[in-house]
Amino acid sequence: MRHDEGGQLRYARLRIGDGAIELGEGEPMPGSFLLYVGDPDARYEQALAAGATSLMPPTDQPYGRIGGVQDSWGNQWFVSRPATASS
């Protein structure tokens, strides 16, 4: 992780098995992320409580359950649980 002089996080790497996700400052444009989670409703509510703005509340779609928020930097975060064969 790298922080600037003011303590703001500017870069981070998360290792997952043999892979990694790297995140950096979004200039000149915001990013868009899709995260698969076990409970998209809980993650959506957690993001709103942390100050995010709703883009779309979690709803069931043919491909799964999905909701979205926007953070204060303009990044869009979508949380989804894929549909299962029994859904």
C-alpha cells in the first residue's frame, strides 16, 4: 500500500491465491467495479452507511441479484450474487 503525505491511500494490492487485484487513484476518471459477494443486500447497506450514494438498490435479475453505489470519488461499485441453477 502507498499513502500520500496526508495519509490518503493511493495504491493497494490484494493477493488472492495466485492472482492479485491492484487498485490505484482513479484520475483522470473514476472506475467501475463488480464484486461477487454472499449477501449483496448487506454490502449495499454497509456502503450506504459509510457515505456512498445509491445507484440502484439490490434487485433480482435473470443473471443474479445486483445492487450498486457510487463513492465520494465517483467510482461505481456493484455488488452481486450470481444466479444459481435453483434460482
